[in-house]
Amino acid sequence: MNRLDPELLQRSFVKLTATFPKRLTSLYMSLRTGHAPLNKYLHCIGETVSPHCPHCQRTEETVHHFLLSCPFYQRERHILINALGRKASSISFLLTDPNATPHLVRYVNASGRLKTIFGEVPLPHKPPD
Ligand SMILES: [Zn+2]
């Protein structure tokens, strides 16, 4: 499990999302807070019966599970890892590094998992420097 430094994450997050389209910022916000519309969170707020991943029995569908470990998205994750290397297994890297953004967006779009909420998530207007 990656340990996240909240303050560092907050600062880099504000900088990172400065040039983001609104929908992309909402996606990042939800992934970062763990309030993404995945079953673990949806279960917490009474929106779904089970906190478990729709593809994995007895595994809670957390942001971590969705991004890093669910075998159902293996193909999409393989593309992400090809592009980013070992850093692709760090949630803080994925959510704070501008180099990760286009690949993370592609992963989320290709997974189709958050489509009902976020639709096709747009890429950043231009990479922040
Ligand atoms: Zn799963």
C-alpha cells in the first residue's frame, strides 16, 4: 500500500489540476479522496448493496483495487505500465505527476468503469510545467 503525504499531495494536486477541464478535475478529486463511484464508497453512502468489486469476489472495490490490482482491467493496466514503467504502481505518482495524467485518463476511459458518472474523460488542455 502506498502511503500518501497529504500536504505534498494537496500542493501538487492544486498545481496539477490548474489546467484541467472540469470533468478531469472531478475525476482526480474523486480518486484522490477515495470518493470515486466505486463499490466500496458507493456502499458507504448506501448506493449499492455490496462493497465488493463486480469482477472479484470478496474484494472491496477501492480506488487502489480499481487502479492497481483488479485483474479485470489487466489489459488496460498493461498499457499503463508500458507507458509509465514501475511508477505506474504508485497511486501518488498516478495522481500527482503530470506525465502520468494522459495515461491515467486513457486507463479510466478504456476501463469504462466510471463512464456512467464521468463520461469520456477529456485530457488536460496543455501539460502544466
Ligand atoms: Zn476487481
